[in-house]
Amino acid sequence: MKRTAIFGAAGTVLTGVLIAGTLASPAANAGDRHGHHPGPSKEQRAAVGVKIAAARAAKAGIDWKDCPADWGLEKPIQCGYVTVPLDYARPNGRTIKIAVDRVGNTGTADERQGALVYNPGGPGGSGLRFPRRVTTKAPLWQKTARAYDFVGFDPRGVGRSAPISCVDPQEFVKAPKLDPVPDSEADKRAQRKLAREYAQGCAERSGDMLPHMTTPNTARDLDVIRAALGEKKLNYIGVSYGTYLGGVYATLFPQHVRRLLVDSVVNPSQEKIWYQANLDQDVAFETRWNDWKKWVARYDSVYHIGDTPAKVQQQWEKLRATAKKNPIGGVVGPAELLGFFQNAPYYDSMWTTVASVWSTYLAGDAKPLIENAGPDLSDIKGNISSENGNAVYTAVECADAKWPTSWRKWDRDNSRLHRDHPFLTWSNAWMNLPCATWEGPQYRPVNVKSHRGLPPVLIVQSTRDAATPYEGAVELHKRLKGSRLITENGAGSHGVTTELNPCINQRVDAYLLNGTVDAKDVVCGPHATPEPKKLAAAKAKSTLAAAELRP
């Protein structure tokens, strides 16, 4: 689940035959006692619609060309589009174009195993940078790159795939925003008002897209992309929310899966998607925040923040209070601080950066903190991307499931949770609260489970992941028969397969290259924790909206 912001102030005859013929089941044709025929359900019509769209895509293929200059994707990466129905239940209706890119395998023609498609998470994350793991020669991916074309895509609603919006991007990034931790009922009313207005903005700016912004539709898009690539079966890597997308794909298209690797797993339980999943996330973030505080205290001789976790926490509370009373640089309040500091519990790779920026501030230089935590109103392109990512996150999560509409429930659950898990709870609540007043339809989540034809799925998860708690991997493992779970014990960085850990890396390569899994589940030790680098305050702008690995 992605967190990018905290709310604050601001062929037609043939088609007919296919539909009628495929969906003429006894139940649909028997009629009721009055002789009425209910006809196929929307899900049944969508199942036919995706077959029609995939057949068209397989015939059309993809018109690969050099990528537009402003996409930031160097040669030999190529770009193109795949056309999909907006509504799969109406495959001859309105269509949208899904942006895709690829780089060919680096090995021989004999080594090539097809295309490997990637989703980084979100909802709302762009996968277009995935082929750059080849062009930048990312060490952990060189063996896989010899066998596969690396393929990325912008999911529907994201970036260059019929992007949606809920608010003016410049307004979206303005700061300082309200402190996410309320001091009074008035503070809660203000946040509730902002959440209602945001939901209304989504309906006003993107209302035609909202009914179709769901994970099942994105999974259908993924199957059409598979067909357009000329692949009979899909090879796929999904990280964070990409694991839920992968689980839904495996449920809907089990016989279309060749390799499916999921890393840092969203709990697929219908009771968890999405309200309870976010509450569970709050607990896990507190745990990982505490891990980071211990690390900071261990290196007090470098950072001079505090030599015990308690002292580090005191410094955090002092920093929040200072920023609340007088926003740092006029733009960094508690909300903006959290937007930057939550990088640390997300990713081990950000531990040294966050600590360094904080240490530099305590030494009297606020500029790095302002640059990293504050908005950049001159970054028009970046702000558009940030707002779009948040809009897609909201639209997909709100549409995927039924959300509580009672404020009393939201207030009770989050007040209780905040007492022991204050780091993230209220900011997470406000971010998701638009779903309580959502103006688009809300559906029943897919019952993720294995069906006949699904090959072994490889699941990779760390035990102390903040964004996608470990229990999610266990639940998916139970639901997908024949799957294998690799546990990274004692680690918590989100996105395990990007970390150097031979116990995991070798098994990922073996699965992707040979389709092999261990005879039983595997527990690996943790990857190495970061070592402090030379203290520097270079601008390291918060990566929450732009990096590849987003929950």
C-alpha cells in the first residue's frame, strides 16, 4: 500500500456471438418462476470481454518505438501502447491506452525465455523504470536479464495510461498541512472536511474513470498486455501492492501463469482489503520505527541525536513540536516531517539519509531538512506525478472494497490504535478517509486463491516489513497451493528482492531462470544493516512518490 501524501490544507458481430455463447449457462437461462432471465453477471461479461480484448491485442501487437524524450528512458529501451476496454463488461465500448516499455534480453536467442512484466506497487506506482535495471546494469538482475525482456507499464489511471486526478497538483503539494495528530474534535472535523472535499474532487475531475479503477481490471489489463507481447503465459514480478495484483491475476488467469514472484505481500484476505490492512500497517510501522531508533542510538557518535532509543524518540517529539509551533522554513510542519521520516521505516537504504539530514538540522543547518521534507513548487512534473499517484491509490483502494461509512468507527479504531502506535496511525487514517464518502461504486474484493493450472508461486517476505506486515505473506501462501515462502527473518526493508542477500537472491534467480523452488519453505537470515556514511547533507529528496518500490 502506497503512502505518498498526508491530507492537509489543501469486431462487433463476432463479439455478440461470443458473449451470448460463452455466457449461456443453465443458471442464466433457466429464468425465475415468472419466466424472467437475469442474464450474465458483470463479472461473467468481463471474463468474456478480457478474452476479446486479449485476442485483439495479440493480433495488433505493440508498435515499439524509441521512447519520448520526456519519459526519461534511454535507448535501447522502447515504448508503446496497448489498447484495453475501459469497462471489460463492454469490450466494444470506450477504450484507453496503457503505456508499456521494454528492453530486450541481454543473452542469446537460445537463452531468451520471453517477457518479464513488473509492477512496483501503489496502487499508483509506475513500472516504466523497470527496464532501467538492465541499462544501468543492476547487479542482482544481470542473470535474469540474459533470459528475459524486461517490461514495465503504467497501470490504468497512472502516468501515461489515461491518468486521473483529484485536485490541482500545485495545491496538492502546498505546505504546511495540518498536523495529522489531532488535538481536539475541531481538528478532526477539519480533517474530515478535507477528506470529503478530496473524494468530491476525485468524482468531479475523474468520475468517468472511478467505477473502473479496480485491481481486477488492472489484472485484466495485465492479461491483455501479455497477449500484446505475444506471450502465451505471463512471467511477472510484483512488489507490495503488486503482490495483490499478482494474486488477483493468479486467481482470474491461473492457466496463463508461467512464473509469478511476489515480494513484500499485501494481505489478500477479503476482510483485510483495504480498511483493516491499513490499521495493521500502523502497528508494523511502529515496530520498524523502533528498529530504526535503536540503530540511530547505536551510532550516536556519528549522528549525535541520542544514545538510547528513548532519547531519539524525545528528539523526534521535540522536532515535531518545534515544527508545529513554527513550521521550519515556513513549509515543514509535522505532516511534512512525517512524509520524509517515514522513509526510514520503509527502506533500510534510507536509514543513513534520514539520520544525516536530521543530524545536520540539529547542528544548526535546516536547509537539507527543508529541501527533503518541503514541497518544490517549481517541480511541476514531479508534483503532477505525486498528485496522480495519490489519486490512483485512493481510487483503487476505495473501489476495491466496501469501506466503513461511520465516523464513530473510524474515530474509535484509530484513537485506540494511536495510543500505542502514534507514528503513523492518524496520518494513515486521514489519507484513507475519502473512502468513507466515496462517490464511485465499491465492490466485493476478489477471493484470492489457487485454481487448476496454477504453477508454483514464489513468495518473498521480511518479518519486520512496515508497509506490508508479514502475516500477509503467510495468508497468501495458504491460499496459493504449491507456493513457496522465503522468509527473511529479522529484517524489515520493504522490497526484499532488491537487497543483497545470497540466500534469497540465488533462489529468486533459480525460480525465474529454471522454475525451481525448494522442497519446503525457507527461512533466511537478514541482509546486512546499513553502515553510517560520511555525514553529509546533500539533497536526497523524499522518494515516497517516485521510487520503484511502493506499497
